[in-house]
Amino acid sequence: WNPARSLPSLLDLPTTNGDHCTGDGIKMAVDIGAGLKDMEAIQVHPTGLVDPKEPNSKIKFLAAEALRGVGGIILNGKGERFCDDLGKRDYVTGCMWNSPGPPP
């Protein structure tokens, strides 16, 4: 299984995993004959904090749903609210896919 061939649209997404997360466990399992299942079913976390000094960094700091629970809001690239900020992760992520991205 090759994510670059299977899911190329996800390659440009940032991650909240560190550089140390390389998929070695999956690679080792495959090397000894394990089968893979539902590898396309990844979880996209809708909120990560952007370091203003490195806005294009591939690695983001995870911003937990708790921040939205205490009043944090999510804005699109136009500075507009576009979803129910307290919605479940899959709902908020789905709204993000269909909303203008961050400003350039």
C-alpha cells in the first residue's frame, strides 16, 4: 500500500503528528505478512494551531475540541464562520473541505 498513489489528495494536508511518526509499525507488520484493512479511512483533525512564524509548516500543534467547547471559533479564509463550531469532528472537517481555505 502506497499512500502517495492511493490518496494523493491528502499529501498536502498538515499533520499534528511529529516527525517521529513514520508508519514504522505498519511497515514492520507488512514485512512479516500482515494484511492491511481500511487504510484509506484516515482521521482528519479539524483544528490545529498555526505558528505565525511558520504558517506553512507541515506540522501543527493539535488544538483540542475543548477549545471550541469554551468559546473558540473556526473561521474560513474569508474570516467567516462556516459551521457549528461545536459539531463533531467529522462534521467540522467536512465543512472545511467545502469552505475557502486559509488566506495566502
